[in-house]
Amino acid sequence: MADVARLVGVSSQTVSRVSNGYPGVTEETRRQVLAAMRELGYRPNSAARALKRGEFRTIGVITFTLSTTGNVRTLEAIAASAAEQGYAVTLLPLAVPTQDEVKGAFSRLGELAVDAVIVIMEVHLLDAATVSLPPGIQVVVVDSDAGDRYTVVDTDQAGGARDAVRHLLDLGHHTVWHLAGPEDSFAAQRRANAWHTTLTEAGRVPPPLVRGDWSAESGYRAGLRLAEQKDCTAVFAANDQMALGLLRALHERGRKVPAEVSVIGFDDIPEAGSFLPPLTTVHQDFAEVGRRCVEGVLSKIRQDVTDAEAETEHGTTLVPTRLVLRDSTAAPPKAPPPR
Amino acid sequence: MADVARLVGVSSQTVSRVSNGYPGVTEETRRQVLAAMRELGYRPNSAARALKRGEFRTIGVITFTLSTTGNVRTLEAIAASAAEQGYAVTLLPLAVPTQDEVKGAFSRLGELAVDAVIVIMEVHLLDAATVSLPPGIQVVVVDSDAGDRYTVVDTDQAGGARDAVRHLLDLGHHTVWHLAGPEDSFAAQRRANAWHTTLTEAGRVPPPLVRGDWSAESGYRAGLRLAEQKDCTAVFAANDQMALGLLRALHERGRKVPAEVSVIGFDDIPEAGSFLPPLTTVHQDFAEVGRRCVEGVLSKIRQDVTDAEAETEHGTTLVPTRLVLRDSTAAPPKAPPPR
DNA sequence: GGGCATAATGTTTACGTAAACATCGGTTGG
DNA sequence: CCAACCGATGTTTACGTAAACATTATGCCC
């Protein structure tokens, strides 16, 4: 910066002003400074900037795994939104999803160059641990019901599940089985609850819940068992991968989809339309979730600047889902068996 | 830091020494300082650290999309390796894969808090653009053949493709069709070349190349065409998603896999084992690719520190693949049709 | 016992930037 | 015509840390 100033014959403060687009600089001077910056290849030093400004313009994203579609798509959307706002995104991966790890990550956060954090993870892990967030770091959580303690943004899990179950009931199915995700996932829990509620409200008896772990393989194993249930004509899988495994198991056991059994998924991964048969599923708007996360976190930062100690209001933002009809659901083969 | 020093009654320099684990501090003093740091909730300010030290301990990752398995898995591995080395990872997503975007990203790099960059992208985009990297920022590229200009780490695309083709030939197929990825992907190009070479070397005539765009949907479209080719008994798809679409198309057209047509994929995505039928594919070791990237970039940084102007030696590191045999490949139905 | 390493700690300074305040020349209104 | 004012620019200072150098105390050797 000093070099640029010297070359033009102005003070470094003027260079700073140009560099930050402040007013109060002659057009002529500005042009000269910009030219000098180009000539000397000047780049502002972000460390010094951060030090001076007290902010990094960076959002940290804590997540356990990038192997689930949802996390990745959300992350991608977050990165895009953040970039739009002039913020960078730093990844804070956790080796294992234990409370200790989460705790460690949160305490490391203090020394990390981050203004805010978005946690893509069920907060269970946060709860028990005596996690104290470094002050001044704002948080938004995805996949949680902790709307009273944190700001939460999430897909409307319940709404999506309800739509899925209703769709199957509307087709004439007597009841709907559910292939749920792992117990420690809040999203899985929420989908399962909504499934149960929707059935009950419709006066149907929910069959026993079958549990998977999100993986296609677990869906396959569950599917082998479900194929034996001759009264099972409709299954709502908590994600598309498990639905994929389910389809494979049903196919192996000679149960036609959708003629004999209807299957519906959740997520609408890009491949869902290429399954055998193309999968009817609940589309999640990850892009919107990401956008809202960034929005939430940035508004908190800005608010924090203005009214210093105002207790930020928490709450939950739900992003609606959309049912995507393909070929894996149809009316049941015959009158449902008597109870 | 000053507060901590005051509380203990030492100078801030001593606190700094404790904070950085330097020797020359009495055990007693160290204990007191650590206690004071805990009490006051002291966290070193990373901006000031970065400013003083001249490094951010952060690696930037430039990638166009997180929608391909490979990119995501590589990114995940990079983040993990980096964390192990005490480095953070900052994501630099590109809105669109144009040269202008890439150029923009690279120039922004200069003001970004990043010591090195890993580019997960075909370098074509870099080539034509008069991209000048900010000096002092080291680069490692994935998915490229620019080993002479950049340090490149990649999966052994050619080796994997060769193994895939040989496997099919060994099963007795007369020749192997290829469903390639998009032209602008170096990985796709490399796999296609190896496919062609392997066939030619085996004295076989390569059928016309069919092109997709990595998506399952494009695989499906290609599959509809391939299903018409009655002499097509074996297809090597350049990735698993396209293989998935291919399977669906073949199934719809009544072509049994693997009885009539063998299909092999590339990547070994987690779902591959749950396809119908479970997909034989070429496994990529993304974790290793990520690890090598970080290794490469960090060794450059360290080298750069020691011998200032030494021209870093470029080169290409190839990570081997592994053929995973499942149920989508088998011997051809009959003697291959005469040429 | 005096000189002299050595270990422990303190003091000064600089990293690059930008806010706060200071200066200077020119314009405007009474 | 002068004072108040304004816009353009310069000067000083502080952000939090750590390297370099300075100081003090301790003990050891001849």
C-alpha cells in the first residue's frame, strides 16, 4: 500500500480510501491510484484488514459428513449465498460425531478466523456437552428443533412427510409403512413423527416402524424384510438412497413396483428419476435452506453491530418441500386386506 | 492477551510464549498463565496472528460444482487432511465454469486469506485465460494433465479404464462400448482414450463413442440408443450415475443385465452396490487423492519458506484404482457376431 | 570472588490497514 | 471582503501478536 501511495505521490490513506470505495477522492486521483495498484500488483492484505476491522467476512460451516446429499447441497448453497454477500466459507469437518469432537470444534472456533457459524447437524450432540460458544460468534443450526436456543433453518420435514403419506393414502392404500432414518437424526425423527401423526389422524393404524441408517444398503436389508409382509402395499422411505435399496430388495423378491408395492422417497436426489422405476419423492429445496442460513447468520452479525447486547431472537424457519410424482407409486393392487 | 498478562503479573510476551508452546518458560509461570487464559476466556486473535506470521494456515479449494461425487469426496478428504495438519479449508465456489469466472476467482485469491490453493477442475479453463496467480500462492490441480505447469494429483483414470475394459474382454466380450463423460472434462477424456487404446491394443475394433454429461439422465438417453445395437454386449460407462441411467434404459427395453449386456461403471459411489443389478465398477480412492493434494500443497509452502526462489518441481501423482466386481458383468450370451 | 554463560522474563518494534483527527485550499454567503 | 464551511488529502494512532533485542537473576568455573 505504501508503495502504491509513493508511486502516485499521495498518502497511504488515500490509497485505502480508493481500495475501499470511499467517497471524497477526486476522480483523477482515484484513476491514478487504481492504475498504480494494477501496475504494482497490489492486493490488500486480508489479515491486516481483518485485524483492523475486527471481522473476517468468513462463515464457518461445521458438519460431520459430506456423504449425505442434503449436507452437501446445503453446503453448496451456503457457499454460493455467502460469496454473493462477500463472505467466504470455511469448512470445519468433524472426524467423528461425538460430543467431545463437537465441543473441541466449538472451542477451536474461538481462534478460528470466523465471524459466524452454521451447524449442519442434529444438535443432540451439542446439548449434553457443556458447550460454550465463543462470544460474538453467531450460530444458525440446520436439522434441529432447538428453535428456542438457536436460530434454526430447516426443510419442513413434517410437511414433506405428511404430503408423502397423504399421497399414498389418496391413491387408496390402506396404510403406509415407514422406513426411517437413524434415531439420532432429528430430520429422521421428525419425518417419522409426521408419518405416524398423519396416519393416526386419518384413522389408520401405523404399522411397526422399520429403521435404516440412510444408506442404500440399509434400505436393501429393510426391504428384504418388508417384502415378506404381504399386506405391505406402500412404503415411505425417509430418503432416496434407502428407497433405492428398497427397490432392489423388492425387485429381487419379485414384488413389482408400483403394481404391488408403492414406494416414495425423500430428498429428490438427481439420480432419483433414473431409478427402476423412477422414484416418486419429496423434493427438498436445499438452495433455499442454504440461502436462509446465510441470511440468518448475516442479519445476526449486523444486528450485533448496531444494538450491542440485544438478545437475538431465536426461531425456526421452515422451507417448504414439493412432491415430485414419478412412477414408483400407484393405486394398491386390490382391496386392502381386512384388519 | 494484555489482560492475561496483567492478571498473572507477567509481560504479554510471556503469555505469547505460553500460547505458542515456546520453551524458556518456568513450569510454574506456564501454569499460572494457562489458568489465567482459561479464567478470562482468552482466545488468540487469528487475524493478528496471520498478520504477524504472514500466513493464514488456510488452504483454498476452487471447484465448480459439488454435485459430482468425486469433487465432494475429494473435498472432504482435503478438509480432513488439512485439519490434521492444522490447516483450515476455505471454499471458493464458482457460479459458472467460464474462463472469466476462473480468472476472477484467481484474482480474488490475492486478497483472500489463503496460503495455497487446490483446484478441482479441468485446467482447460485456466489455460486460455491469461491467469496470473498471485505470487506466493501455491497450487495443486486435480483432473488435469498439466503436470508440466502445475503439480497435479489425480486418480489413475487411464489405469482404471484399462482395467474395466480388460475385465470385459476377459469375460469373452468381443468388444466394449463406451459411454463417455463430457468433452470438457479431462477425466472423461482420459478414460475414453484409455478405453480406445486398450481395445486397439487387444486387436479389437472400438465401436463409436457415445457421449453423456455425467448425469443419470444422460446415461438413460444414451442407453435407449445402445439398447438398439444388437451387437452391443458390454458397456463401460465413465461414471456410476450414467451407468445407473443406462441400466434403467436397458431394463425398459428388455435387455437383461448382465445376461445379455454387461455394464461397468466408474467411481464406486456408495449406492452402486444397490443398483439393479449391483454395479461392477472401478473404485476411486478419493481419500488418498485428497491426502496427496494437501501433502503436495503443504510441502510447497514449506519448501517455499526455506529456499526462497527455487522453482518448484511440478509433476503428476496418480492414485491407483481398484476394480470392484459385483453383478452387472458376465460372459456374453453367445459367440460374438462375426464382424 | 569475579567474570561469564545461561535461563527466565521484559521492552521495543513492526506486520498492513483504516478510523479519527488534522490540515489546507477554495467557495459561499452575508 | 472576510469568516465559516466544505471537500480533498495528509498524519497519527491502534488493532493483537510475536520476533528481535534487552535486562535481570542464577549458578558455575577458574
